[in-house]
Amino acid sequence: MGFTLCRKIMQNVSRVMVGKSRALELLLAALLAEGHVLLEDVPGVGKTQMAKSLAKSIGGTFKRVQFTPDLLPADITGFNVYDQQTGRFKFQPGPLMANVVLADEINRTIPRTQASLLESMEERQLTVDGVTMTLPRPFFVLATQNPIELEGTFPLPEAQLDRFLLCVDLGYPSREEEILILERFQEEDPLLNLETVAHPAEILQLQKERRKILVSPEIREYIVNLVDATRHSKFISYGASPRCSIHLMRAAQALALLRERDYVLPDDVKFLLKPVLAHRLILHTEERIRGVTAATILEEIAGSVPVPTSLDEGR
């Protein structure tokens, strides 16, 4: 059931998105791993379109929040309103009370509002006036930001970045892909006619299937070795946290499920290394000035950490 439904979702989103199979696979892996995604790229490459296409494909409730400097925490969590007829306060839900939340241009709002997402992203709940409420399941945050334009933005704090399981860039399309995009959008936006091919209950079932994907002791040790290497790199001030190890394992399980396997391979872990780790690493100031990037360091780490060769694949 899992393999078929995943393929159906990917094919449905591909009716709108052209040539973004890698990014789509990563987004679905994050969804199945019960994580969240930060889409980071220049304007116009399809970040919002990708998020809306995936949300429409998997069904459930969808809310979009346009983050601006004047946005307050209550604008996204909700607030209590006094009802004169009953003489009681009534909770007015905010956009976080949805299965899929698109936080558009998340770095354009103040840190206080950014921080209001922390509890919801980590614990699947929100607290308003001392009352804690459970969020709908599944709960999936897709945030977008433009890494180039810095004027009028508020960089996400490290605690916020660490809540995102993956950071994904879409990149520019090839010449052939861009011609196909023009052809596809010539008469109308294909997103308007996109069908829903899954339901929240089915997504929850996929998440349960993901938890059963085998992670051998060798793979667990490999994950820890990779993460630990970031803590001892001479280029990095602060390496990845234990939360990152958990995220990497869960994402690898989800990727194995998407690739129609019931066990994780080292290639799954290596494929996810940059999307899971790069946005969490803090490089030394001198290395950033020299132009050293987290992606380059992770490539070196992946090449230096021994890959397990003997695996119990659970057969």
C-alpha cells in the first residue's frame, strides 16, 4: 500500500512541478518522517507552488500564512475572544490548526513570532493563555525563505533551524524543463485542477509503516559517526545535535520506504546528509569569510567516514 500511494502522490505533484523529482522525494520523506521542511531558494523557482501542490495532493486542511514584520504570535496560534452572548471567552483558531501549514517567507517576521512555532513544530501542540491544545495529525510545516535578499528580514535562530528536518533548495530548471513549464502553464495554472489523491488517515498509516523500516546496528553506528564528525571538524564551531541523528535516521527510513525497500542502506543516509545537516552547522567565522560552505565540509566528512559493508537487511 505504501509504495503505491507514495508513487501516486509523486505523480500527482509532477502534473504541476516540472523536473523537481529530487526535491519532491525529499519533501515526502520529511512528511513520512513526521518532520518539517524549509524551502530555501531565490524567488520564482516554485517554492510556494511545490508546497501548495503537495498539500493539495495529500488532502486534509491547508493554511497559508504570509509572514510580515507586523505579524504577531496570536495571528498564527489563535486567540481567545469574549462572547457577549454566553459571557465566556471562545477560542478562535489560528492557521496552525491545520494538517499542512505553509509559512511563506518565514524570515520576514519578528523573532517573537518565529519562536511561537517552536512548540507546535516539536510537540504537535500549541498553548494559548495557559491552555494547551493538540494539533491535527498529520501536522506538516512547509516554510519558505529567500536566502539572497536580506533587507527587512530576521534570520532564523539556531533553535528554529534545528526544528526543520530538511532544508531543500529547488534550483533553476534546465532549458528543456523551462520550455515544458511554459507549455504547461500556457493556458491555465495546472494547480487549479489538481486532484487530491490521498487522505490524512492514509498519511498517518504511511508514517506507521515508516517506523517499521529496518535500521540495522551498522547503519545506526554509521549515522552517529557522521554526526559526531561534525563536532570534531576544525571548520565547525558547533556541530549537529542528537536531534539531528534522530532526524537523519527517520528521514533515511522514509527514503527507503519511498524507494520500495523495508530496510535502510548507507546510500540513503549519504543522500540525506546535506539536506538534514547543512542548515544546522555553525562554521567558524574565518571559514565563512574564506567561502567555505557546510555542503563542502559534509562532502569531506562523507568521504572520510567508513561506510558499513556488511549489513543485516532483515531478509
